[in-house]
Amino acid sequence: MSRWKYPFILLGGIGISNIGAWVYLIALNLILLNETGSPLAIAILYILGPIATICTNGWAGSFIDRINTRRLMMGLDVFRALSIALIPVLPSIIYIYVLAFFINMASAIFQPTSMVYMTKLIPEKDRQRFNALRSFINSCGSLIGPAVAGMLFWMGTPYTAIYVNAVALFFSAFIIKMLPNVDAKRQESKKQKLTWELIKNDFRVVLSFSKNDTYITKIYLLFSGTTIFMTAIDSLEAAFAKGVLSISDTHYGFLLSIFGTGIILGSMINSVFSKQLAVKHLIGFGTIFTSIGYLVFYSASGYISAALAIFLIGFAVTFANTGYLTFYQNHVPVEMMGRFGSIFSVIEAFCIVVLTILIGLIAELTAIRPVGLIASVAFFLLGLLSLKAVVGVKRGAYFKKEAVNS
């Protein structure tokens, strides 16, 4: 159990950060809604994340792979904490958007940085279980976060919640400081100045790796495709539940809780049976059943069938995510993981923005249910591609290590 000391500390930090992220998101939504009364103001807030990723991650990977990842994570947490603490004193909405954009940029850099750090910290044989536990922690955060936000709103105002989130990020930085320095052996002499020429060269390195090992790239693109489809289809979820199924605000809140319950149950099964569950089956069947959940949801005629579909989505997606993340950590060289993940995340973010806007416009001009069903069918076809990609006989070598470690 001693080898799990630092992973558990890291999971604790992830949990605190995740709860804080929910509190920040809900509080900022309420602040903007109270100030403007405009749904468009909230929509702009949600688009800031992908745009920040597009602006940041083209060059961030070059930076991540050449710096101490633990110190960078601590610095990003402190920067976000200070920035969030400034929100209540800003004089206008424009300043809030600008600061929120920089916070999103920091978060966009933090994600690939934490992935590199986790890959270095967690032994290969423990990664599948760690990723399952991470999904469990994140799902708990999605349930606890809104509850904490509600309690803070009851005790004070959305600004109170903002300050509490800033404190939570400071605490997260302190937890990261308790973790080992996995880059202790990095030689200072190897540090390079970040230049445009260096970024272009790193892009060529990633492109060369992608061409030389097309199968790893294919699986990662399938993972990105899953994220893109889920994000775009989810943009219709609330409108479909409330506008088409006529579900009340209270029952819609219950749906979100059911989704979280599905994630928690799936994550628990993943963590307990990590040695029995093959990574290729997690990827293939997890993606298939997630897409089936969306098909059932947009075919639903009432609350019960919608609740069953939402539970299936939450339950299945934990298997898919655990499989994809474990495969990614085991096969993308950690020395270039920051660059690889960052560059592809730019493409992913761009596709999310385009597909989300496209689906939203078509649903606005036609009807929500058929658009949701067509998008879900396309997602199902992606699931079939994922299953075919991982169960082929020629692909056994890629999953041999996972089988041995399990």
C-alpha cells in the first residue's frame, strides 16, 4: 500500500480542485446572469474554454516537456487562485470575460501538464486502477461541487463561493507541493528557450511520431472523437429534457444526479476489477454503450426512459475513458506527451466549437430530437470503429503490456 501513498495524495488534490471548479463555474454563471440577465452571456462563457485551448495549446506542449511539471502545476494553481479572487472586485463584465479567458488558458495548460506528471508518478501496472479512481473522484466532485455551491450561496453570495474556490486552489497547490519531484533528474543544461523555431520543430516531431505509429494516433483520435461528440450532443441535453420531454427543473437535477451515480458505480467496478478488465474491451465496448445511451436518451418518451439512458451514459463512459487514458499513458512517450496532447487538443477544441455551433443551429432551425438522434447515430458509428480498431488480431501487441500488467 506504500506505493499508493502519493497517488492517493494526488487524488485528494484532484478532488479538491474538481469541487472548486464546479463551485467556480456555478458561481460565475450566477454572477453573469444576475448582472446581464442574458443567456447569451452564459453561452459566451462556455465558448471561452475551447477558444483558450486553441490559443494556448499549440505552443504549451513545447513548454511543458521542458519544465518541471510539479512546479508548473503549483504555479498554475496559484495563478488561477489569485485571478479568481480578483473577480468580485472587477468593475465590469468585460473585465470578467478577459480574466475568465486567462483562467481558462491556465486550465488548458494545467490539463496536459497534470497528465505528464501522473504518467511519470504512477507505475504502468497501476495506471488503469488509478484512472478508474480518478473518474470516481471526478464524479464525486460533480455531485458534491453543486451541493457545496448551493450551501455557500445560502450562507452568503456567489462572490463568497468565488473566494472559497480561490482558497481551494491555494490548498490544491499545497497538496501538489507534498508530492515527489518526478523531474528531479532533469538537467538544467538541457533547458531551451521557447522560440517559434522550437515550436515548429516540436510540431514536426509530433507529426513524425504520428506518421510512424499511426495506430496510436488512430486510437487517440478516436478518443478525441468521443469527447467531441459527447460535448456537442450534451449541448442539446437540457433543451431536450425540458423542452421536449417537459421535465421540471427538480427532475432535471435528479437526472444529473443519476448521471453522477452511473459514473460512480462504473468507476468503482473499474477500480475493483482493474486486473480483470482488458484495456481494449474498455475502449471498444465503453464507447459503443456510451453512444447507445445517447440513442436511448434522444428516443426517450418520458422521464423513466431518459433516466435509464443517462445512467447508461454515465456508467459506460467511465470504462471508455479509463481505457483510452491507460492506452495513451502506456504508448505515447512521456518525453513528448505534453507536445502530443497539446497539439491534438487544439484540433479537438476547434472541432468542439464547430460541431457544437452546427448542431445548435440545426436544432434551432429544425427540431431537437431528430438532430440529437442523427448525432447519436454518428457517435454509434464512431463506437463501431473503436471496437473494430481494438479487437483486430494484428493489434494484440499494443495491448500485450496491459494484459501482462493486469
